[in-house]
Amino acid sequence: MRKLLLAVALSAALFSANSHAQTQPQPKAKPQSQPESEFPVPAGFESSYAEINGVRLHYVKGGSGPLAFLVHGFGQSWYEWHQLMPLLAKTHSVVAVDLPGLGQSAVPKSYVGQDISPILYGLAKQFSPDAPFDLVAHDIGIWNTYPMAVSHQKDIRKLIFMEAPIPDHRLYDFPAFTPEGESLVWHFSFFAAGNNLAETLVTGHERMFLEHFIKEHATNRAAFTDELLDLYGASYAKPHTLHASFEYYRALNETAARNKSLAKKKLSMPVLAIGGGGHGGMGQLEADQLGEYGTHVKGLVIPDCGHWLPEECAKPLNDAVLDFLTD
């Protein structure tokens, strides 16, 4: 029974340069022209590009102080952090990045977590070349930053992971169907199917698809206004973005397989593991899994909140992040 409960709860996450490649010196980012952002940029922040390891990344930056590096999840972009960013900018230099292939970032050659992670690490080190930085990741952002976190522990002061498991064997315990009907993990095999099946079926219906997907993993559905869903729908309607979003799932088996060797080393920095306590959220199981990967893990469950913590439950989520990073 516990195995089934774990599988169902972990499924709320919307859900590859090997470890040697991550240890290689990272080339400096090449700042490029200021782009017009797909999403409204908070006051005091700027939208920019940088090229890391041959991949043109889009990010939004503001504030001053030690670096806080924010990595979003599936179905979203850097914009999921827009309510947190101005608050965090009072004490930190904040960089919110679009994952490779998503938002306004260019597509990478590989979507395996251990290949994406050095790209993200290179951008973070551009803004914090000498001092450790804070890392905050949500959903598939965890898949693509765990390799960085475990391989470059001296560079990361504090770590916050929310609403996704580190990919491991537990992925294969997910139920395809539940007594309630639609499983929270129905999408895993669909997204991972070959021959671009998911893209072919979703193209032309991106807005409807995302609205259903987001709201079925949410407790506070009212947080996702028509205007917000229009923004996400338009972003994911770009053919290369829609394709990239599914490619992360097609690479997931390889990501999980490569994590086996990385997991031999425990995360030693302070870790905050946050789960949503409502429908679509992982609850305590976020901390339960991360407790196996780290030595200083603190768990937090935000009541009455689903998977999309930064938008569904901005106030308690922001308070928790600020308290942990400024303590």
C-alpha cells in the first residue's frame, strides 16, 4: 500500500556529459541582446540571453547580493517564479532561467538530466564565479539540477527542491489507472512515446491541453486565470518548445539510470524539501524521498496546495523560501 501511495504522490511532479563532463571548466557566458520576453518582466528585472556550452539560454535577472538560481518545471517557464522574484531580490541577485528548449531558450542536443545540468551550472557560475549560490528548483527542474547539486556541492550553499522526485527506480511504480479514474501520472508514457506522438496530437490544442493538465494537478485552480493560461499556452505552442517539453520525458529513463552512480554521494548542504498538501501535491513524500539523498534535509508540507506551489500558494511558499535562504 505504501508503495502505491508513494507512486501516486510522486506522480504529481510534471514530470542528459556524464558526471565527468560536469567537472570540466565551464566557459563564460556570452551576454547577448536584451530580448523581448514572452512574459511580463517584474520591475527591477531584465530579460537577457547567454550562450553556455553552445546553448543559447534565456534568463531574467534582478536584485543584488548572493546568487539565487531558480529553475522551473514542465508546462511553465521562468515566469512561475514572478511573485517570489521581487521579494528574493531584496537579499539576493536573482536569476530565473528558461530550461533549454523551453520558454525562449534554444534547444539542446540532449535532454538527459546529466547533460542539461552542466549547461545550467555554467550559467549560474557566470553570475557567482567564486561564491556559493542558492539553488531553487521545481518539478522537472529537479531532474536537471540534481546532478549539479550532488557533483558541485561546494558551489551550492542551500538547496530547495519542490514537487518532484529525484528520478530513480520509483518512477516504475507509478499506477497507470486509479479508482478515481484519471491517474496523476497518465502523461508519463504518453509524453515518452516515440514518433512524436504527443506533439502530433497536442499541436493546435496547446492551450486546452495545458489548462486541463495544470488544473488536474492543482488544488487552487483559480490561481490559473485565463490570462496566465494564455501566456503559457502561447509559449508552448511554439513547435520546438512543445517538442522539447516531451523530450525531457523521453530522456527520463537515461536520467534515472545515470543517477544511480551519483546517488552514492549524499547531498551535504542544507536542503528544504517542499510538497503540496492538497490534490496534485506530493505532501510529505517529497521530504521522505529527499531524506534518502541528503544528510541535512528539512521537510515542509504546504496545506491546501497542489503541485504548482509558486502560483497556487505564493504567500506561504515565498515565506518558506525566504525564511530558509535568509536564516
